[in-house]
Amino acid sequence: MKTMPLTVVPLYAAALSVLFVLLSIRVIRMRHTRGIALGVAGDAELERRVRVQANFVEYVPLALVLLTMTELRGAPPFLLHALCLCLLAARASHAWGMSHTPENFRFRIAGMMGTFTVIVGTALLLVLG
């Protein structure tokens, strides 16, 4: 199988990077406002923001690695766009749902389902394809 240049995944990696920076800025601003340099000091709102950012970090790198390998293996661009859009929408949905008190579980669950769909879907494509 011929290796193809990366043209799709880098676009979505850039968009996901912007989302990560936005989530990080929310944490930094609250740390500054509350005067908390390390940890969460029992602040439930800061802890929620930290967990939203951390959850993003826990899932997105693996998904991007799998998507990159899928693109390198020559997956059709329409499929890559669909998977990448799903990941971007899922992570935005999850962050939105988890950022609110009380949580909006519909958005959080939709975000995790979308994220897992991309991770499992690309893993299957790599194993079976």
C-alpha cells in the first residue's frame, strides 16, 4: 500500500489545538482570579475546569495518532473528514456539557460516544483494513 501525504488530519489537529488552548485559558484565568497556583485548593469550579481540560488531553492525542495512521494508510478523504469532524464535535460537546454546573449530561455523553466511535472506528480500520 502506497503511503499518502497528510492533508486532512493536520487541519483538524490544528482546530483541536485551538480548542485545547481555549480550555487551558479558562483554567489559567480562574487560577489567576482565585490565586491558586497549584492544584485546586478545594475549589469545585476550578476542579471542574481542570478536569474538562484534562479529559481532552486524555483522549485527543490517541485519537489523532489513530487518525494519522489511518490517513497514512490511504483512507478516503471523505471518511477522514467524517471521523475528524466527529472527533472535533465530540470534544466540543463533551467540554460544553462538562463545563456547566449542573452538568449537561446529554452533551457530555454525546461527546464521549463520538470520541469512542472515532477511537474504536479508526482502530478497526487499521486492524481490518
